[in-house]
Amino acid sequence: MSQAKLSGIYTPNIVCLDIHGNINEGETRRYVDWLIDKGVHGLYPNGSTGEFTRFTAEERVRIIEIIADQVNGRVPILAGAAEANTRETIRACERYYDLGAKAVAIVSPFYYQIGPEAVYTYFKEIADNSPIDVTLYNIPLFASPIDVDTVARLADDCSRIIGIKDSSGDIPQMMRMIDRVRPNRPDFSFLTGWDPVLVPMMWVGADGGTNASSGVVPEITGKIFQLASTGQWELARDLQYRLLKLFDAMIFRSEFPEGFREAIKLRGFNTGVGRQPQGPELTAKLQVLSSELEKMLRDEGFMQEAQTNFQSNPTGNGIDIEVIVRGVMAELARRGLAQ
């Protein structure tokens, strides 16, 4: 079993696709290297941001193979291993264990809405048969919720279950889980999957997050984690507000996760088009997203720099999110906080 506790920012990375919609291995590898160079604490492939339901089971395994090979032990991998039933999920756990993942994240059963006892037995069966550590994935928007009592039971009964990734954004829910579980399982990790509450979640005791924004601006999410971890809450809060503007634009101006794919493209990667057919309406929403990002840059006073960067970044679409990062990091440097 894994010894080190899961903590920090784990990036739920997208998969770059080619013009035919197939996995673009070379660009995905380049993106992985960039994320590691930017200081992310770990990678989380095959999650919601990675559109795991839109890939075949064979493709999901291939994604982990590519990322594990490229990472080569530099950072831990929390591999999404949710399949449609326990048998296939356990098989994925076995494969990802062989590939060297640190742990797997498994969403509670989706499509069928089931109750707490069924959720418990589902995870119990997986944990009892998995060779790799398991992290619960609570995302009630898409799957059967994992309530506090169930989390506590699983933590008590299954040493193989080492943490939870909670994407509800519910701060009291996080507090209740920590209060119930941590006294008996200090090794149990609590990660938030909802970017707008990264700072308050860490303030109440969470160990970090799996945040889609970290795939776009890993410098900012990494700095938030560092500030929060060292008790510099006011500075962390200021960055949280600035991150919120970017997050809102990416998630509300288009269909999830296309806004994040578009934003990563602006950081200089050929992400391609997601598996969900776009059509004119979604294309228009992505254009609105670009307009929103442009307005953000203008409000921050970065437009001249953005135009200069775009001229040297032919993969962009007229706006380079790099300027947002540089603006934030320049402010941190002014305060003597940049690394």
C-alpha cells in the first residue's frame, strides 16, 4: 500500500486529440511535461475534465499507459478507474497498479441512483479486491452521492480506501467528513474537486484539490496551495478571487469541459476538439469564452502584452492566458512571495 498521504494539487488533465478525434500522444506527452515543469503535485487522468466517459475502456487504459510512461515517477498519478460495474473497475485497478499509479479514484455508481447501503457495498467490494489504494470520488451532480456516514464506514472498514475527492463544493459536508474520519484515520486524504472553494476547503482542513483550473494556470493554483499551507490566508484568498473569474468564464461560457480545453489551447497546446460534437451553437459559445477572456485581460491591463505574446504564439486564438499568469506572479513578486 501507498505510504505518503495524498496532498497538494492534482491536475485532472485533458487528453489532446488530433484532427480525427484520436489520442494525440505526442501533444499529450508535451502537455504532461509542461504541467510537471510548472510544479503540479500530481496528475489525475481519466476524470471528468478528462472526459473519461467519452473514451473506450481500451482508450482509458492507453491514456494511463502514455501518462505513466511520460511521468516516469516524477509525480504521483491518481488514475480514474471508474467503469460500469465492479468487475471491470477491479480489472482497471489491477492494470493501473501494474502501470505504477499511486492510487485510483472511483466515482460512485452513475446512471442508476442508489442509496447509501448500496454505495457502501459497491466500494467495499472494490476495496476488498483491489491491489491499489482507492480514493472515493463524490460528485453528486453526476452520480449517487456518498454521504458522511458512508464515508466514515468505508474509512473504518477498508484500509485500502485512503481518501475522498469531493466535488460537491459543500464546505459543511467536508467539515463533517473530516470531523468523523480524521480522528481514526489520520492518513485519510480530503481533496476538493471544486475550484472556487479551494482556499476555504483548505482552511477547514482539506489536504488540497483536484482542480481543473490547475490544467490551465498551474502557477496560480500551486501558489494558492503554498500560501494556504503556510497560513497566509489573506494572500491565498486574494488569489482565489482572481482564479474565480477565470474559472467562471471557462465553466459557464461553454459546455464542460470544452472551456478548459479552449483555455489550455491558449497556453500553447494543440488540444484538438473534444469527443462531444460541437455544432454552431457550441462553437459560438467558445467564441464568447474568448471574448470573456479578452475582457479579463483588458480589465487587468494586459492587452498590449497579450497581443505581443499572440504574435509569437501561433497556436493561440488571439489571447494568451500566459499574461494572466504573469500578472499574478508579478504581483506576488512585488509582495516578495514568488518562488
